[in-house]
Amino acid sequence: MALFKKRTVGRPGEWFYCLEHKKVEEGPECPAKDRFGPYTSRQKAQHAMETAAERNLEWENDPKWHDRTAATDDGNAPGPDPDGRG
């Protein structure tokens, strides 16, 4: 018996946005690597790209997301050795 079963048919009410075909699908029609979801409604799936863009913007502007301190924000933070020696 398989530990994880591959689900080939979607459940009613599960909506996905296919990144490859740029369309809303009920149930997982396309591979997981090519879709966002599941969403609870068709409308939420239709706005998947806008939701992702909003979240990306929020994360980019979240001070907890960046691991910088005030001392390193001046551009003089140590970086990788250009010679690659350490």
C-alpha cells in the first residue's frame, strides 16, 4: 500500500490557477508545479496573480523579512570575497 496516494481527480469546490495555461481550473488538472491553489472559490482563483503580487510587495516591505541591521545598510557590509578564497 502506498504511503501517499497521487490524486488525479479534484474535489468539487477546489479551484486552482494554472500558471502555464493562465486559466482557472476546478480540481488539479495541471501538475502542482504549474498551479496556485487550492482556493475556495472561482473568484479567488481568478485573482491568484494579483494576490501573489500583493503578498510579494508586502514581504519586500516587511522589515522582518530582510536580515539587515542599521550598521550594514550603508553599503559597507562585508560581502563575498571577490577572489573566492574565503
